[in-house]
Amino acid sequence: MTTAVATRELTAMDRCDRCGAQAYVRVVLSSSGGELLFCAHHARQHEAQLRPIAAEWQDETGRLQEKSPALADD
């Protein structure tokens, strides 16, 4: 298994393949090169099964803890 950072940051347009929520994790599968996108919840739920077959695991869940610039002034 190799963990690597994909070339682009996930945006609000990237949606979880499982539930449609905003995606914070991108998984590129080593066998097919296919890509899966997950919200933080579903990434944690499926991580044990996917890590062994992932060529890349891009995890941006740390962004969930960041304050929005609009809220930072409050």
C-alpha cells in the first residue's frame, strides 16, 4: 500500500459516493485506478477494507476542524 497526496484539493463539488455529503477523502484503487470519494464518516467506516487495495489515500478531514474566515472574526 502506498499513501500519496492527489494533485488537487477536494472541493464542495466533490460528493461522497455513499451518501452524497461533501467528500473529504479520495481513494484511488491500485487494481483498477478507479476513484472513490467519501465523507469523513464513510471513509472511516470503509477504511479497513480499502487501505490494503488503495494506491492513493487523500485525506482532507482535517479541514473539518478549520474555522471559516467569516466565523474567525466572531
